[in-house]
Amino acid sequence: VDLLRKCGYREDAYIRPIAYKSSPLIGVRLHDLEDGFTVFAIPFGTYLDIDRGISCAVSSWRRTDDNAIPARSKITGAYVNAALAKTEAAEAGFDEAIVLNQDGHVSEGSAENLFIVRDGVLVTPPGSDNILEGIVRASILQIAADEKIPTLVRQIDRTELYIADEAFLCGTGTQINFITKIDNRPLGEGTLGPITERIRRIYFEAVRGKVARYRGWVTPVYTGSRT
């Protein structure tokens, strides 16, 4: 909050805290090294176009396994895996990538969590499928529970992506982006679906401090502000 005030930002901004090992040594270890911490904030528009929807491709790259790099931690080095998937998708003409885990089940987007809707049920992969257990994901699960939207946290097969009625990616920078096609297969009607629209509308209002029950999700930066 102090950083945002010093920067004088009045628009949406992305905050990135980074904890790291700061000792000026060369070697492969984490022990007996000094710790450092930095945080930066930058004005941030939309990472992906939230109005037109996005196209996704299932990546040939698999999500890094939790036994290699802990998936539940936001580790900077793991972004190489995300970058490979994202670039592969972009070079093939898609907006984003969807990655599978080592077992072939759906994990998440290149750097976003994934939800699908089938027969009115909201579904998202579990933490055991090498996902980052994101804050926005948790917020969406809370909204779904409060809105009495049937929800399952379970494994998702690749082929379920193609027969889903709705699907969307979510994250701090991504916000909530609905998917129009996957691997060039149209998804549902190819438009913003009703459950995604309902969740997205409430979420966008919540992060602006306009929903009383979720007021604890936001911290005023300036006196008298709700955002």
C-alpha cells in the first residue's frame, strides 16, 4: 500500500513481491545464504482481452511436476515452463496455452488457473494436478459457493475440454477470460456463457469494493477509497 501511494498510481496496477537469495555467490544450494526481498508495482491493463474471449491450444509441454518444483509455490524459475507453453501457443496463432500434467490430465493455463462448465456444474482441477492454488481461483470458488453454483474440484480429462459448455482462465493479471475455442474446436456457443458471466460480474464488482460480503478482499490505498 505504501509503495502504491509513493508511486501515486490511480489506475489498476500489478504488484509483484519477490523473495530471493541475495548472497553474491555462485553455487547450487539454498542453505547458508542471505535472504532478500523486493516488491515492485507497475500500471497494468488487461493481460488478455476480457471482452472478445480467447483461443487456447493444448500445449505439447507438460506442467512441471510437484516433485520437481513445488507447484503450489509461485517460484520464478518455474515460469520458464509457462513461457515455453505460452510462446508455442502464440506462434501457432492462439492467445493462450492449456497445459497437462505428467499423467495427461488438465492442469491449468500457462500462468492461469482453469475452470470449465459441464451441464451446469463448475469444475476445476485439484491442487494435486500440479496447479498453482491461486488467490483468484479461491475467490471464484467462494463466489460459486455463495451463489449456490454446483462445483466440483476434480481431475479433468483433455477431451472434456472439447465438450465443455463453458471454460475460462483466471488469475491476478488475467482476471477472468472466457475461452471461445480450444485446439480450433468451438467451445459451446463461442461466446461468454451464463455461469462465467455471472461469476465474472460479481468478481469484477468485488475487486472494486462494491460487494459488501467481499469487502475484506480489498484494501483501500487512499483515504476514503474502496479500491
